[in-house]
Amino acid sequence: MIYSIRGAHVLSPQQLYPLILNWTIALGRGGHSTATSSLAHLVTALLVGQSLRPSALMRALLSPNSAPARQRYKRVARSWHRRWLSPEWLTPLLVRAALALVKPDPSGSPIAGLTHLALDSVRCGGWEIFTLSVVWHGRGLPVGWAVLPYPWPKNRFTPTVCQMLQQVGAVWPPDRPAQLVADRAFPSLQLFQTLRGIGWGWTVRLRAANRVTVKGQPQMARALLAEAQIGSWQVLVGFYGGGPRAVAGRLVVGRGLIVLPYHQRREGSLRQRARQRLERERDLVFKHPGHPPAASLQTDGWMILFTSHTTWQQASLSYRRRWATEGIYRDAQGGWDGRQGWDLERVVARLKKSVQVERVVGLWALGALIQSWIGYQLMHSSSPQLQAVAGQWTTTDRLSIWTRGKLAFSEPSGLLSNWLTECLAAAAKMLADAPPMVVRPFPETNRAAKTIKKAA
């Protein structure tokens, strides 16, 4: 059980602001002083208030003089138009920070040396938010994002995603191997050609209706299930699509045996899994009107992965990292109990312009970076005092790095104050010593931008 202590905090905004300011200075390596100061004010307010709601931010904002609430609201509203919260401005800084803090997969693993990026989207009211996140200990650090109104404008989905990938790829160092993972909503020729141009690997789940080429025969991916067997995996050399534009890779087909963690094998957990499965089957019946539901029910449990890996073990291990996005969306919205998150959906659903949504997501990405780093340090600390404090938060040890960071910033005893100060200072020094980002132009970037402009 996790006890809610929202509203309490270890460090006051006055104490936390200089630490966050040093972090943002190190993050930007001498960027514009106004932007650095504004970012530090907003991130401090977010970490103190633990919510993206304007009411929580405005109460925690520092001000040299007392200001009425209406003036504070206006100050927060102006932030949603500042360019230093845009992906164009923040992505290079977030990529540099994430690569400085997150190490590649360790040696001894089939996917050693790789850094995984999870591509996914979340719908908040009338907006679809696409994110690209560096996977880290079951969570992700957003480094790229894009926004579309929902329902999606025609011919905008794939170009928007590809432009976001190119934006991150332009500042991603070529000596840091990356593997993108994504679900069935994203596969397309343009996506795989973009990834190949950037130089990233990929593991993407295909839909049964996607076109593939195996042994020189174009066919639908559904046809690959004819020889598949439960409990085993089949690896086929093939292509996504057909003709001269087809992208080469490997098709991994199978349906692994379900192995539940120990804490999910109890009767209550099994009932919940059965209930979720029934809800999923009902959803499939009505998800594709005009099409027979039987086909979806038969193929839903199978995995057809298109990957740049050479073995099914590598592809399977990489694809598991995709689930990190489910956790970061839950943290950003309602949290573990629907009340402890950062209220992203409530805030975004009320906004009228995509530029405002982009700025809110930018603040979320920056705050999540710092809070997750604090949680990671706390998780791996060997200090008995820190472990004693963290041991009071939950009856189990199954807390994400984001949640540990949240509880560290909200610990009312004050025992973590000195540690938080030292931890934030050490991270700022690490970022200051990290190598600068070098922007690399890609020809595909202009093509994607022209496609979006033409569709608009």
C-alpha cells in the first residue's frame, strides 16, 4: 500500500529553485538566461506541486513580490506559448541529458550495447500526443513529441511521426546504437525508410493486414500464422511491403507461453486478468465495424514482429521495452490510484491550440527527467538511512523510479533534504561534463515537412 502525502514536500520552492536552476544551466550549456530561468521556475513549481494543473503551478511559482492569483494564472498561461518548451528547443537538451544519465544495456545480454526508444501515443481529450522515450528501468524519458488533433487530419499521422523521429535522430550521436520499439499502429514504408536513414534498428509489431514479402511472395502478414505454433517462435528473412521500395528485415512470428510474476499468480490477480481479457474480446467485436470479428479474435494473441535483429530472443527482449510507455502515461495522468499523477489529460483536454499542448508536454518531459533521476538514485542507494525512509512508503518494493522520485520530493520528515541537495548537484555536474550535441541534417526531414505542409 502507498500512502498519499500530496502537498507536503522536503524542500521549499525557495530551496529547490537554485538546485533546478543549476540543472537547467548544465542542461543547456550556457543557453539563453531568460529561458533557463523560466524553465527552472516552471520545473520547480511542477516538482513542488506535483501536477501540471495551472492552479497547482501558480501556487508554487516563485515571485519576488506577492502577486494575486489572477496574475499568477496569467504567468502560467504565457508559459504555454514560450518557445523554450517546444520540442525544437528542448529535444537536443533532453537527448543529451538522457544519454548522459541512461547507460546502454549491459554486456551479457542478447541486446547488450543498445539504447531502446519507445514510440507510442496517448489521447487526451481532442488531442493525440505522440512521444518518443528513452526506456529506463521500466519507465521512459520523453525526448521527442508531436501533437495532432483527434480525429487525425487526413495524411498527417505517418508524416508527423517520421518528422518527430528525424528531429530526435538529428541530435542522436551515431556512436550510440539505438533500437526503436512500437506497436501495431505505426508500421509503414515511410517509417522504416526513415529509421534506415537515421541509422536506428527497430522492432515493430505488425497488423495481420500489413503487406510483407517472404521467399519472393507478397502476402498479408496474417498468412504467416498458418505454420505458427504456440510456445515457439519462427524467424523468416523477408521484406516489409513489396516491389523495389520494400524494406529488408526479419519477421518473427509466434506466441510465447505466458509466465506470470509471482505477485500476479494469486486468485484476485487471475480474476482481474480474465476480466481484462473479456473486455478486450468485446472491444475487438465492435472495433472494426463492417468486418467479421472472428479474424481479429484469432490473430490478436499472436505476435508478428518486423525487426532488424537476427534472432527471436533479441526481438522478444526488445519488444518488451515498449510497455514502458504505458507506465509513463499513467504517471503523467492519474498515477497509481487515479489521483497521484500529474493530471496531463485534464490540462491538455481544455487547451484549444496544438502549440499550447506541445508546451505542456515539454514541461512534463523535463520534470519527468529530473524526478526519474532522483528515483533511480534512491533505488540504487546503499545508505541505511535512505533505505529506512523509503521502507516507510510501501509494504512492497515494487515502486517505479518515477514514483520513488515523487515520494522523495514529498517526504514530510525532512530526512532526505541534504541527500536531495547533493543528488541534484551531482547530476548537474554530470550534465555539465557531458559532450555537446551535434545536429546532423537528414534529407528526409525536409520531405516529411513538405508532406505535412501539403496535407495541411
